[in-house]
Amino acid sequence: MMQLAVVYHVQEKNADAKRTLEEIIRDCPDKEPVEIARRHLGEYLKLGQDAPGFAEKDIDGRDTSLEKMRGKVVVVYFFDPGASAISEGQFLKRAREEAVKAGRGDDLQIVGVSIGTDRKEIAIYRAQARADWMLFHDGRGIDGKFARLYDVRGLPSLTVIDRKGKIRFYNISGRDFRNCIAKLLEENRDPRR
């Protein structure tokens, strides 16, 4: 049932995904899947809503904000650079490369937020993952400012925001992630529509 909910999520059949998660919560005798379904159901309430705004300096000292990225597809990705973030970051790199090949590289903005406590690990992560996207240091685990803003409860955590600033996907990866990004990049470029 959980896999079916994921398929519905990727297809943006959110009402079907929500019903499936509600069915898991109502009918599943096992506590763990029920808790996972409750967490995902909470995420569905955010889909289609305005993404939480932010205005901060990245680790290179550049001012940035979600508002400045309006009109682009934005991926906000939370990670711990001391954990398995290198392999997780590879699908971001692949999505960026595919967007560039499709002539849409400028339309995709990736924002990496390190919740690791050691700021020095971000430089190591950047070099090893060949991360060419904006990086921020939240530094206080899931209690950090960014993590609380995006309600991060575990890692990795990823939110995909459309050109209008609306949350469209969360916690998808691999081929599903790349397909969803490609779909959003093809949508209307005028954020006012």
C-alpha cells in the first residue's frame, strides 16, 4: 500500500495518495507503517501551498532568498555532510546535468542545507559531491532554523518548489525525482500564471 501511495505521489494524484495513506492508518495493524503514513499524510497538507520563504547568506556570503528564485524550479535539499550525503547528492548532480542538456539549466535552482554541526564538513562535501549549487549551513540538526522552517524530521529531506513558489513534491529520488523535475521545467515559465 505504501508503494502505491508513492506511485500516486509521483504522478501528482495527491487525492489518491492521501486516501491510500488514510487507509494504511485506518487498517494496518503494524505501528511503524502507520507512523510513516501519518508523517506522509502531514506532508500532503503542504502540497500546493506556498513554500516557506527565506532570505539568508549562503556559505560563500552571497545574499539569496526564495523570492529571488521565483520563476525557477527550486529544490531545497537537507543533508548531513558527514553521513551518506555524497551518494545522495549524485542524483541532484544528474538532474542538474539533464536540465543543462535540455537547455533548462538556468531554470533549475538547487539549495543544499547542511544540518551537520561542523561547518568545515561542507567544504569537503562540496568537493567530493562536486556540488555546484548554493549551500547553506544550518548547523543545529533538525532543530536548526531552516530545518524547522521546512519541518525536517529525518534525512535526507527534499522539497521541490515550482516556478510559482508552491510546494509540489517532497522526498522523491532517483528516476522519479528527475522525471518530476523535467515535468516542472516544462511548465509555464511565467510565474504569474
